Amino acid sequence: MQTLTETQELKAARRKAITAGGIGNFVEWFDFALYAQFATIIGFHFFPSNDPTASLLATFAVFAVGFLARPLGGLLFGQYGDRKGRKAALSLAVLLMSGATLAIGLTPSYATIGVAAPALLLVWRILQGLSAGGEYAGASSFVVEYAPVGKRALFASINPVATALGTIGGAMTGLIVTWAVPDDALEAWAWRIPFIVAGPLGIVGLYLRSKVEETPEFSAVLKQTENTGKQHAPVVEAFRTTKGRMLILFGWSALNAVAFYLLTSYMVAYMTQRVGFEQSEALGIYIIGLVAFALACPIAGILIDRYGPPKVAVGSAILLAALVIPAFGLMETATLTSAIIGLSIYGMVVACIATLTPLLMVDLFPVHIRYTASAVSYNLAYAVFGGTAPYFATWIVARTDIGEMPGYYVMSLCVLGVIVATVGMTKMYRGNKVQDPEIAKVMATV
């Protein structure tokens, strides 16, 4: 029986965990999203070409290469986080992300230093990828491990909300800069301002994460390891004991990756180059779509806690498959109101898929290998599907001249999502209760 003081201390610890996890995630994705917001201008400076589409494709290719570093980041940060603690790993991740983003803002263009410019850009993107590979899995473990029974999905929704708010913050910064300076100044130097802002934000995230304690679940595992003196190998154990669960997370994350990165990393370029909106108009539509996504995430969390992950997973994948083409069709009309409605509909449905992901990252794996197993499987999916999504969408639209083509790609991943939910998740859950005896035992003590 918990005393009143213990209960108050636990609630205070939960609030700190939510703040540190959420704000750290905000900083990470504020930095990570800036690249996509200024993809067109970055292409002009680092990959000059007479063909704007070729420059944009080169920019998105570097965006995709950064994602190839994410599995390695997940492996490194996961090992460290499962052995030394989520807090230490997450503090390092946010510092690495902010430093790399600042470096992008300070790197001279191709006109100044030649081929060294795109080479350095590639290095900074790889460092961003390493950081992102460790961030989301660690933040998911950190926040959800503090959640009370019956509210794990609601707590899990904090991570996609923070990700959306960070992306909105990056877009708002970009929008303010776009409005505040003339177009020629924006293209010449002002685009660098949001990247330079990343430095101070990273210090803030680092400070907040230094003030929070480890989760009760991980602290118990760490104490047991210290008592026995045995060191475990998270990577080896994860692949040996949880291959099936890692495959479930990989499949669901593939759908999440494509749907989410079309929302956050493709739409501004799509609406400016394909649909014909001004940069400021496209950013405004984009911000509203992300707000709709963020508002829908807690609602999705409540539904998941009530009806269970398998039912919500099947329903959200089918709903997205049904609505994605109409949503793109509304954006293709090139009217402001229709584009806002289309992107908002798309964002709200993607929110259900995105909220399920951090919950699965925690529920599917035992505490002592959770960071590693979730980070590796999640980031492998993002490397294969997420990083290539903007590039593939840009290429297929240019090739076919059909703006809705990315929607058909999303539909194909929705089929995979339904299969994963019906075949995989139903074996892991009974209602909204995870069936794995080891994991269930740990959850019951929180």
C-alpha cells in the first residue's frame, strides 16, 4: 500500500518525466524538421542545378541518407540506455541533434566551398540520424514507464504530440523568418536563422533532462543488475528472445514512417512546387495540419486505452486507406480552405497510428532490453520507409504528374498495417492487456 507521500512523490516524478520527455522530444524534432521546411532553398545552395526538381531530389536524397544512420543510432543509444539508463542516453541524444542542426546553419554553400558543402551537409544529417535513432525509443520508454495502469496509451500520446509541436515550432520559426525578410534575403542568408536557434534550444533540453530521475521500472532492473554483478547483452538477447515482437513493431512502424514523414517532411515542398502555393501559404496550411494531428493524439490514446491496441490499429489503418486519396484530392484543388481540410483530415487519422507506435515500443519488450529492441526495429523501418518517403513521393509525382500518387503508396502500407494488427497484435494483447507474462508482471507493479 502506497502512503500519501509516496503517491505525491510518484505524481511529481511523472510530471517531471512528461516535461523532460516531451520538451526533449520537442527540441529534437524542431531541429530535425527544419531540413524539410527549407528543402527547396537548401537544394538551391548545396545542390545547384538548372532543374528545380533535380535539386529537390538531391536534397531529399541526403534527407534519406540521414535515416540510414538511425538504426545504428538506435543500436548505440539502445545499448547505452539499457545498461546505463534512459536519462543519460536521452541527454546525449538531444545535445547531438542540436549541435548537428546548428552546424547545418553555419556551413557555407556550394558557391563558397564547392563539393565540401554537400559533403558536410551529409555528415550533419548522419549525426542527426544517429541522434533521432536514440531519441524516440528512449523517450517512449521514459514516459510510458511512468504511466499508471490504464493510461499507458494516453501517456504514449505525449511523444507524438511533442514531435508535432516541435515540428510546428520549426515551421513557425520558418514562417516568421519568411514573413519578416524579403524573398531574396530569405534565399541568400535568412534561411539559416532557424538552424542557428537550435543551439540554445539544445541546452534547454539538456538541462531539463538532467533534472529528472530514472523510471521506477528501469531503476528496479538496474538495482538487480548491481546486486548480481551480471552484465547483459541487450542486442544479443533482443534478437534471441523477441524476434517476433520486433517484427510486429517493424511492420507497424513502416506504416507510421511513411504516413508521418509525408505529413511532416513532404507537404511543404509538395504544396509549393506541385500545387503552387506560396511558401508562407504552404507553411500556414502545414502548421494547421500538424495542430490537427497533435489534438487528435490524446484522443487516440484514450481510445486505445479503452478498446485495446489491436482494434484501434485495424480501424485506423482502414480509415487512413479510405481517406488518404480524398485528402490529397482536396489539396490538389489549390484552394486554401480545401488544402487545410485535406491535410487536417490526413493528420488526424495519422495521429491514431502514431500514438500506437510508442505504446508498442514499450509493451512488446521486457524492461532490460526494451530500449535496444524497440530502437533497432523501429529505426530499421524508418530507415527503409520513412527516409525514402519524401524522395519517392517527389519522384513518383514528377514521373506521373498525378498529385495523389503518394496516397496510393500509403494505401499499400495500410494493408501491411492491418495484417500486423490482426496477426501480430492480437497474439500479444487480450483486450488492452498485454499477454506476455514477463511484461504483464512488470506492468502490474507500476
